[in-house]
Amino acid sequence: MRYLGSVSQAARVIVLMLIVAAVIFPASAVARGRAHASIVGGNPVAIENLPSLAFVQSRNDSLLFNCTGTVVSPRIILTAAHCLIEGTAVRPADRFAVVTGTTDLRAVSPVHISTVSQAVVYPGFDLEELHGDAGLLILSRPTSSPAIRMATSGDLGLLAAGTPIAIAGWGQTSGQSSISPVLQAAETVVQRSAYCQRAVAGYYLFFLPQVQLCAVDPPSYSTATCHGDSGGPAIARDASGGLVEVGITSLGEPECSTYDPNVFTRVDRISSWVSRWIAAVEQGAPVPAATVPRLRLPFMSLSRARTLLARSLGEDLGSRWKRGRGKRIGCERIEREKVKCGVSWWQGPNDYWGGITVYFLQEQGIVYWNDRYKIHFVNDYCWWHSGHRQTCVIRTFRR
């Protein structure tokens, strides 16, 4: 499979979930997974600078997962919904632990660790297209860490293109590095919606400016979120200089490229829902209904399949595909989430032809796209003009 996270060795996942070695839960409780994590191009941050940051760890029967979050009230952590999902359900509360009050995971003590009494997913969360990617962890006891202010409808100016924002999270500082135990932070810049829709289309097909924003940091293009930053904040400063969480890290380019924008859930669209939960948990107001989103794989349209197969062949075959001429692609749907295509083209002295199947799948609560192909190629002159086809060598690319 082709991937963005690390559930398996070769998947293209559209989120930034993280599998790591044990930090909070005892190592004997689970098998250790591959390590992936955090901010590219960032710098270590002291807790005094970002006191509301929270490290989130969860587990299933065999793996550990890391995400980032923020304290929004003494007993509530805001994070990404996909950090809370396992299969078609919300992961049980006793599978989570949260660290607050420190940015160095090597210095974690019992006073920093909170258990969780409830995990809640935003009722508008759409796992098919990753819209409304927000969720809450209700802590069993209050944390002393201060709450960050969430953006509301009155903060739309902070979403304007050109606004500098901070991103933060723990761990991986490049697409291939090992995790860092110290919180990293970096600066990036909010971009125009039209630019976002074009620029993220190579790895994400569902950008919706009404509920999402994107950011990248030209002209240096040196920072980005990476695996394990899911649920972490995009932070702007208001007119008084105060910190405001305007976005929740949702997804990014599979290899954590700093040249491709990262996508964030807009906090102003979910903050009123969070406020209702804060009122219920902290002040005894009525508890909002907690709904569990239904998992359904995205619809694989023929045009979407063409886009994904072009990306796949471009990555795997390089100039053989990218510089190819006379490209012909014919596709048909096999299932709702699966399309099979025939392709042919020529490049240089060779002719290429074969078939590729593109499909969506779900694993560990994460939506992936994947493909299988068999592409043959042969020297054009030998095949069409030599008169000795039996001597022509046909080679094949497979995946």
C-alpha cells in the first residue's frame, strides 16, 4: 500500500496519524510500531512559549498511536477526529493518555499524565473526505495548563491569505527521520483558497475552503507538518498579541514535503460545538449528544482514478511516464471505491502498455488510496519494424 502514515510499509494515507514506541503506556502493553512524527524545519519550544500544547497517545491491541492536541479548558483537549477513530467506532477512553505541562517527553512524570474519561468526535466529521476533522478528549482530572483561545466567527481576519501562523508537534523533523522527544514549532503562512484547491490536489482531492484552510511558507518553503502532528494547532496572534488557535492539523503531503501546503480544520467552524462541551464538563450544563460517524470509503470517480494513477506512475516510473507521448487511458468502475484502467503511451525508443487498478481502503480507522499495476514495455523499432517480434524483449513493471 502507498502511505502517508506508518500503519504499513507502502500505502498512500491521507492523514498524519503516527505509530511510535511506548512513551506513556508501558512497553509490555503493546507491540512496537514504526516511528514517525512531527514538524519539519522547526525548533525546540519551551513549555512557557506554548503552555497549552498536549501530547496524545492511544493504543489498540497491538500498536501505539501519537497525536498532538491543545488544552481548551481544564478537562478538555482539542485534537483531530481521526486520532480518535478505530475502524467504525471511537476508540475507548481507557485507550488514551495525555501529557500536559511539559514539552520534553523525556521529563514526563505522573503529574504530567492524565487519563481520559471520554473521547468525542465532532458530529460533522466526514471520514470519507476528512471534513470536520475535530474531536475532544475529556480528562479524568483537570490539568493546570492554561487553555488556548479558539477562533470564532469574529476572527475571520486571522484566516486571510498572508497571515503568519505557528505549527507545533512532537517528533519527526523530516519524512525519514526518527522522532524527537521535544516539542518542535515552526512558522508558515495561510494561503488563498483557490491556491489551496490547486496545490493540494496532488495528494488530497477534497479540499473545501468553507471548513478547511491550508498553509505553506514561501519563499523559503522550509517548514511543514509531518506524521504525528495530527490534532496539533495552527496558531495566529490577534490584535492584542494573544495566541488564537485557528486550525487543527489534519493532513499533509505523504513525504512531508515543505513545498506542498498542509491542510487544517478551521477552528471557527467547530468552536461553538467545543464551547457547548466546555459548558457541560466544566459548568454542569446539558451534555451535547455524542454521535459516532459512519465510516464509508470515498467514491472513486473515473476522473479521480485518472488523477491518482497519473500521480502513481509519475512517482514510480519517473520520466518514462512524465515525458510520455500519445497517452491513452480508458477506465471502468469495478466497485464503488475501485476503478480499473488500461493505459498506453510511448517515450523515447519504447512503447508502454498495461493495466492499473486504483482503489480506496480503510485500515486502523484511516482512509488510504492504493493501486496495483502491470506495465509492459518493448522497443518500438523491434516490435513494429524489425520483422522479428519473437526476438523482441518485453519487460514489465509490477506493483
